[in-house]
Amino acid sequence: MKIICINGFPRSGKDLFCCYCQPFCYSYSTVDFVKEIAYRCGWDGSKTLENRKFLSDLKDLLTKWNDVPLKDIKKKIQIRNCLYENDNDFEPIFFIHVREPEELKRLKEEWNVKTLLIRRPSVEYNEYSNHADSEVLNFNYDYIIDNRGTKEDLKKTANDFIIKIRKENWKSKLED
């Protein structure tokens, strides 16, 4: 199992990148569970600046209270990974969408994850209403993908990235 924390500004192409990596990976976000709670509170799913701040604040509260968002992610990964326990031919890659630099640092230390930044300059200078969105570049990432081209360019980049990760995994297994 390989875990990669993926980050980037809103509309940088993170979801599309992960979509192009399928069927080799699974994608979860630390705000998935937060969004479920927000819907129950009346959130309509729109991503206005005000709503993005609400989601960020709610995630911060749930994290401080009992680390709920990461516990939810860990449970999802454990369930999914159980499906491949005895499959030596397939090792899943899990992308976890994480915005906060302090959470990225903690995951790197505790879970030994790699980090990936998707950059798209045309969206990096927008107005942001919360610390999670505005602090995206405040971390030293293991990998950086430049998403300046077409969707086909991103698709090829995603394919190349999966091949690179698989090679790194095979190399580390041979060294063990």
C-alpha cells in the first residue's frame, strides 16, 4: 500500500489527476466526512468563499476535538486495503487530499506518506477565505506536477506518475 497526500489550490486539477490515475488508485479527502456533517447542517454543496471558510473551520474543530477527519480516512484505507491483502500482483495507491501544512507534516511523520502538489498558475492568485486554501504553498512537497497544459497532457502526466510510483515501490521492496 502506498499513500500519497495530494494538495493544490482550488481548481488546480487534483480530482481530475486522481481520476486519470484510476484504476490504480483510490482517492479520499480529509473533508469528505466534514462535508457529510455540513450537508446535515444545511450546506447546499456550493463552494463560495463563505462556504469554504465554514468547511475549513468545521474541519479544524473536528480535528482538534478528536482527529475525526483523519480517523475517517484511516478507516476507509483499512477497509479498502483488506481487499488486496493476499494479492501480490496489485498494491493500491491511496491519494489523500490534504490542505493544511501542519497536517501534511504530521502525516509524513506518522504514516510515512509522500506528498504531491498539483500546480496550476492561473488559479494560484485567487482570493481565499480560509487558511487551508491560502497556505497551500507553505510546505516542501516530494513531488510537484505542473498542470499548465490540456486535459490530455494531465492524463499523460498522471500515467507517468503512476509508473514512477510503481517503480519506486518495486525498488524499495527489492532493497528490503
